Amino acid sequence: MSGELNFNATELGFANLGAVIANQQVELALWNNIKENERISIYCPSQAQHWCYKNNKHHITLEDGSNISATLLFGADGKKS
């Protein structure tokens, strides 16, 4: 069984169905928006020395001795993370 599927932006009421955007542009836009968001803290570059989960919070001690407590924790260990 074979078939054909056609997409036509104009018939759907759109100028375009999509766009190709270079990954570098997406990363730069994301990074800039994260840095401007007052609700997001960035600890980069840094390494965690200790981590525990207690009382519904993550508790992290960084290599410089600073402590972080948060209900949501996101971490990455390199460019392939």
C-alpha cells in the first residue's frame, strides 16, 4: 500500500509550515534568556562536592563552599548533556 501526503501552507492559512534554524542560534537565544531570568540561578563553571535530598529539597555544596537548596535541580556535566 502506498500513498501520498501533501502539505500546503497557503491552503492551511499559513505563510510557511516551518523554518530551519541553526542550532547555534537556538543555544544562544536560550542562554541569553536564562541569564536574564531572575528566577534562575547559574553556577557555571562549578562542581558539586556534596548532594543530599532531605525534607523535599535538594541540598548541594559547591566546590567553593557555597550551599544551594532547591525543590528543582537541573545539572549538566558537559556539552553532550
